[in-house]
Amino acid sequence: MVATIELARTESQNREVPDWLREDYFLSIEELAKMGMNDILAAEESETKRAILSVIAIARGLRTNGKFLVAHAEDELLEIERRWV
């Protein structure tokens, strides 16, 4: 959900994060990414792994990668990969 909210924040006419919240907002995403780095190894479900990886990607500035992980199920990603190979 974190990745979905952050990605939607920059779409269409959505407002910027208010100045008074900006630092805490982005620090929270960084903290969740750090937590995800620990949790990813124990995650079992593909959806959970993709959600964690999407937050990590977004936190490190890889928004497009995060968007693909959020927007596509595993079978869709495999189909995209198949078309590129």
C-alpha cells in the first residue's frame, strides 16, 4: 500500500507533500525500505515480496521499477519478460 500511495502522489493533479510533513514522510519511506530489507528473506508469497521490493525501489529512486512491481502480477511480469527475450 505504501508504494501505491507514493506512486499516486505524483500522478495527475495530486498535491505535493506539505513542507511541514515532507521530511518525516520521506524518512518513513526510507525506514519502511530498511525494514523490508530484513523482511524480504522471510517473505513467502510473491505479492508480499513484490510489495517489499517496490518500497525499496521507490526509496532508492527507482520509481519505474517500483511501479512495475506494484502494477503487475507475477504472470504479467513473466509475459513482459518473454516479449523482451
